[in-house]
Amino acid sequence: MPSVVLVDTGPLIALLDPSDAKRDSCLRELEQMAGGDLVTTEAVITETSYMLEFSRSAQIGLQDFVHSGRIRVEAIARTERARIMALMQKYSDLPMDYADATLVLLAERMQCNRVFTLDRRDFGAYRLGKRRFELLPQR
């Protein structure tokens, strides 16, 4: 069974912006994940699209990546909104944004602790019970 990797905004931006300093490391990491199950949320896709507003072609590239099926976008159920609020309150000192809260919620739902992120500070602080996230790419 392929391993699940949650995907955050930073790597998506790096993959789609040729000028991003982290692009090469994210491309290498993506190649190593071949066959893995990449999963994200609509909140991450929206945040990424907003941050790519400087390039219409990058925004279209994001939609093409989603459309290709290489990454799966999971919905957040109405019944999960209370958990998102609880997570945002728990990590209000960082603070945790909505997109991150949806990824942590997915991690709990899917029992997955691997996340493709450039946000080492926040995802280094978030926990799944007592477990830490495995951050990719590893330095």
C-alpha cells in the first residue's frame, strides 16, 4: 500500500515557481515520492493559488497538477469544523492558520504523520497525540 504524504502550500509554490530557491529540493523530493499517495485540502489549494497570484501560468499549473490526479484533494466535513477550531485554539501561540489546521485534521483522520512542507517551525510544533510529524524534504 502506498504511503500517504500530506502536502502543504510551500512545496506547491516551489514546484510551480521557477524562481523559488526551494524548487530543486522540492522537485527531488517529489520524484522520491513517486507512487506515494499525495493528499491535501482545498484550503491549501486556495492558499497556494492566492500566493501564486503573480503568475497566471503558475496558477493554471496548480490546477493542472490537481486535475492530473497526482495529488488528491480531501474535503473537510461539517462535523470536523469543531476539531479545526480546537486545533487553531490549541496552537494559537504560533498561530495555526486554517490551511495548517485542515492538514493536521487530515493527519488525524488518516493516521498519517508525513507532511511535505517548508514550514518546519509550525509543523515541527504540531503533534498527533504525542507523535511528531515527519517533515519532508528532510534537510
